Amino acid sequence: MDDDQSLGERFDGKRLRLRAVAYRILGSLTEADDVVQEAWLRLQRFVAEDDWRCHSDHTARHAALRVA
């Protein structure tokens, strides 16, 4: 549980940047927020603690491109 909290806190620290990346691709704040949420859900399922930052950027970009 502590690892999940730590990962969540770190993700929250990057949330605005991820939202900005998704917004630049999509042009919609609502869709950007949805993409960031999807990135968080995927991150929780698939990422090892060491690789979370790279994966969160990658996931947000690809989720935004799927929506666009």
C-alpha cells in the first residue's frame, strides 16, 4: 500500500504536465483529463516502480493520440 501511495503522490506531481501534453494533442481539457486518468489506471496496472515516469509520459501521449 505504501508503494501505491508513493506512486500516486509522484503521479499527482506530474499530473499538470501530463494534462498539458494531452491538451496540446487534443485541444480539449475534458478529453485531456480523461487521458490523464487513463494513464494513471494503466500505470497502476503495468509499471514497475523504477519505470513509472517514462511510462506515464508515453501512456498519456498514446492515449491522447487514440482519442484525436
